[in-house]
Amino acid sequence: MAEGLSAMARTGRHAAHVTAATAAGFYPALYLLDRPVAGIYALFTPIAFGILSPLPGAGRERAATVLRAVPAAAVLVVLGTVLAVGTWPAVAGMLAVGFALAFGSACGPRIAGAAPGLQLFYILACFPPYEPGTLPQRLVGLAVGGAFLALAEAVLFPDAPEPPYRTRIADALDLAARAASGVVRGEGPDPGTAARLGATGRELRLSRLPAGARPTGAGRTDRALAQAGAATRRLLDQLALLAGHAPAPGDTASAELLREIAASCTETAAALRRGRRRRAGRVLAGPQLLEELVADFLKARAGAPAPRAVLVRRSTVLTAAVSAVTVRTAASLALGGRERLYGLPREQFWYAAEGPARLTGVRIRGNLTRRSVVFQNALRTALGLALARLVAGSLDLSHGFWVLLAVLTLGRTTAGATWSAVRAAAAGTLAGAFAAGLLIVGAGGSSDVYAALLVPMMLVAFTLGPLGGPAWGQGLFTLVVATAFAQIAPVTWRLAEARLVDVLTGSAIGLLCGLLAWPAGARAEIRYAMSGLLRAAAPLVRATATAVTEGAGAGRDGTGENGTVRSGTGENGTGKSTTPDGAPEEPGSPSPGVRLTLHRLRIAEAAYAQYRTEPAPDAAGAARDWLAVLDHGSRTLVGAYWLPRTDGMPGLPPEARRWAREAAEEVAAATVRAAGFPLDGVRVRPAPLPPEVAERVPAPLLAPLTDVEVWLRALARDLEAGSSPGPKG
């Protein structure tokens, strides 16, 4: 109940913003200046950016987004005004504009939020009559409406800002610091702490955030925040493993590193809460950099033999330290720092030295594939809007832009969801048209009645419409447009009839496009995307294990010239030869195996993000923990970045090399099997290093071999969680 009242209060405040901005621009333009064209644009600008566009953030953030979007809207108004000379030029422009704006959602939540509203400005301007002389009025109305909406969002009933994603990361890091300190104190197995760590990690999933608050942009800040969140989740999982087992007595090296992990988490959390720093720098953890402490830990670990149980625990501590280093570095990059990346795998933070244009170009190239849900949605939207413009222009429908508006507002990513929205919208529009007809017949030509009713009607429509769904939204909006247009020119009850016909026409076109173009949405695509990710990751598992044990020249599919696995420097890696994104490959660039895995991971993440927004997922898909599959791909890449730290293992017994090769092959083969998502799932238990083999491995080499074993076990857990039926979804 409280949550429902809170949602209604937020919607009511937002409706007040839009209504105040609309009234402030519409009434003076129409009644004081006698400029009806300017009045129309002053009317629709707050509606476009305030109702049609789900702009992210609180009031001041939305106001800034509106002000930045107004120049782009002005360009679209000019383009639409010029192309309104004929139906076919307008259709061609609609196809290009529709695709560009919808595809732009790949570049970040702010662009994605503003895109539907920007579409409306071209739609309004590209319809007859062809009157270039009215362009100044149109631009003035746009500017006035945008300015009033920005002012209302920033000043009138301002929303309390929601905690940013970096604050969630900071809260999780504080918990991680307490957990690491508890492990150091030797508090023993603590299932409660392990459960809290797991629950906190789940709250960092992007699917738990509103779409506009997710760090999914193409820029460095969003990429760094997303990487920091993923690394924090891995850190919490690793600390949960440590908290769930008894500590090893006398393991001072692990205790020292855990203390520094706790210090790093605390300091990084404080830096994230402070926000962007004025001076670039590094987020430090204690008197030494955590990377240097990791290097000291590696030397200390290799210096003396230890029981296998201690080695496994130390490997888990080392993995947690690697995650803490990743979090600290990514957080520094997100806050505006300029990391030197000393001692770190530079490829893991490939975006650190790239400019915004380069990062945007990489994101666009990475999604220019028919398997990208972003590309699919953009093409479906563009074709639907272009077809609607052709039909409205060919049939000379009165107020034909309502046809395109229906396509824009009722289109969904699946045919089933589109049909559900269309049915509700048709019923709501019918009821709204009937009520509008009665209003027009009763009020006649009295513009005073319509002027008095417009403001309260907008308040009701913009409050109940978003809460009630398509039926309420379309029905109430029909009353709003009838009341507004009745003030601009004399109308009859046929205005309500035209509104009904146009909405039904647009609904039919949107439904047709939904049936013909990827009707299953992400529900069909997610299996292909996850399967592609697993198939790309399998060779990388083999290559990484080979690179650790064999060193230079080994693992040709996924290793660099010195035997280390190298990551991408683009959305899916860059290089001057053929790459998934078509970028040129440069000397020393990441291997094809890493580039492909990273590319498939990005495509799978986009499919998963859309999948979480689609209602009523299929039973087979709901039984899969798709996030575990993403974790498997991410963990594979992290192992590829960090595990091959040496030029191989000279002196490693042949049977130990054989074990590493066979264990990696077992996990890789299971990864390939999991790509088929069999109904009975996949069970994989990589064979542990035999004790008799471990006894013959020199002490300095046993520890990195144990790191491979722990990594393979973690990959196996991800595979079982992601491929087995269950209630996780």
C-alpha cells in the first residue's frame, strides 16, 4: 500500500510539472500572441519530454536532459518541415530518423529515455500542410515548452534524488570490509554473513535498478561503474566462501592481505560517496597500493610449502584481492581519475584511455548485427513508423500524426505484449472518443469551456494514465487532445471519430510489425545470445589453462605473444584484421578468442536487460539463471586477464600439465554442452589435483596451479547454476 501511494505521489508530481509547463506556454501563445502553431509545439513539447519520454533521474537531472535535447529536437523539426513537401520524402526521413533515434538507445539511458520524445518532433513537423513559413513559430514553441518544462522539473515540487548506483556499490563495499575483517579475526564459519553477502550482491544486479538508473552508457564513467559493480559482486561471492569455512590457523599472509582488502573497500566506498573529484588521482588502500600487496602475497605464497587446504584458501583470498583491485581501479576511473594501471592487465580497463567519440563508435559497431536486440528494436520501430507515415499520407487521414503516435506508444518488444497493449488502447480510445464527442457536442464552440477544462484534464490524464496502463492512458489522452484542439480551431464530434480511426490504424500497423519482425523479442534471442557466449568462452578456458602451464607460444586461440591472455580494447576488442565490430586490428591487440568472448558477452548482456523488461517470460526461460551464464563469461575473461602471470612453469611434472589440460578440457566440454541448455542441465566436477601429483610439484609452482583449480571450480558452479532448471529466472 505504501509503495503504491509513493508511486502515485511521484506520478502526481510529474503530472504537475508537465501540466504547469504546458499551460505556461500554450495559453499565452494562443490567446495573447494569436500564434496557434507556436501553441501546438508549446503544448506537445512538455508532453513529449515529460510523458512520452521516460527521462532518468530526479528533477534537476531531468531538467538538464531536456535542455540538452531541445537543440536535437529543433534539428528534427527543421528536417520534418522540409521533408513535408511530399509523402515519400517524409517516409524516407521517418525511416532514417526512426532507426537512428531508436538505435541510439545503445549509447546510454539518457539517450534511450529522450528518444521517443524526439521522434514526436519529426512526426509533428513532417505532416501536411507544407508550410516552411511557420518554421519560426514551431521553433519558438519548442524552445518555450522545453524551457518551461525544465524550470518546472527543477523548481516545482522537486523530487528527492534517488541514490545513484555508486552509492549501492559503496554500501556493498562497506559490508565487504566488515566481512573481510571478520574473517581476519577468525570468527569461524558464519552462514548468516555469507547469506547477507549473497543478498547484497544480488541487489547490485542491473535488473534491480530502474532502466534509466543503470550504468549502461557508452562513456567511460558508465563503463567503469558497471565494471565496479560486477567486480563488487564477485568480491562478495568470494568473501562469502571465506566466511562459510573455518579459518586456517597461522596463515599470516592471507590475514595481512584480507586486512588490506578491507581497508581498500572502506576507502573506495568513501570515495564513491564523495563523488567526482576535482583532481585526478588514484584511490589508495593504506600505505601501499593493493596491487603491490598482491605482488608481495604472491612472493610470500611461493616461498614456503603449505597444506593443500591452505593453498586453496589462499587462492580464494587472492581472487578476492584481484576483485578488490578491479573495484578500486574502476571506481577511480568512474570518478574522473586517470589510472596509470601500473601492474594491472591494461586490457581489462581498455576504455580508460579512449575518448567519448571512440567509445560511442565502438558501442554502435558492436550492436550493428541482427542478433543485437537493440538493432532489432530499432529496425522494427523505424519500419513501423515509416509504414504508418505512408498509410497516413496516402489515405490523407485527418490528424494523421496520431497514427504514428499510436505506433510509437503502443509498440512492444514482443507480439504478445503489443497485442495486449493494442487491445487495451483500443478500448480506452473508444471510451475516450465517446466522452470527447459528448464534451464537444455539449460545449459547442465555447472556447472558454475548453480552456477551463484543459488544465484539470491534463492533471488527471498524466497522473492516472501512467498508472492505469494503455487503456487509461489512451482514453484520457483522447480527452486532452480534443480539449486542446477545440481551442485552436472550431471542431465537431468528428474530431473524436478521427482520433479513434487514427489510433486503430496505428495499432494495426504496430501489431503487424510486431508479428513480422522478431515477434518473440528477447525471449527467443536470449537463448541464442547465451549459447553464443558459452561457445565463445569454451576455447578461452582451454587457452588460459595452457597459457598458465606452458607460457610463451602456447594457447594460440586466446593468448598473446608472451603467453598471456589479452583482452579487448573495444566493445568486442579492436584490431586491424577482421573483428566482430569491424574495427582495424593493431599490433599486439587481443586475440580473436578474447575479442569474440567479449563481443558475445556484450550482446548477451543487452538481451538479458531487455528480457528482464518483458512480461510473462516463457516457462523454459524463467527456469534459467541467465545471470549465472553472464557470470561464467565474465569470470572466464577475468581468469584470462589475471591467471597467466608467468612465462609458464618450467619444471612442472608432465602429469601435472596433463591434469591442468584435462581439467580445463572437462570444463570447456561442459561449457559447450551447456550451450545447448539440455532439459536435465549440466553437471560438471573438474577433477581435483591428485595428491600424489601435488607432492611432486615444486612449491613455487603449486600455488599458481591451485589458482587454476579454484578458477575452474568457480566456472563449474556458474555452469551448473546457469544450465540447470530452477526458479531463479
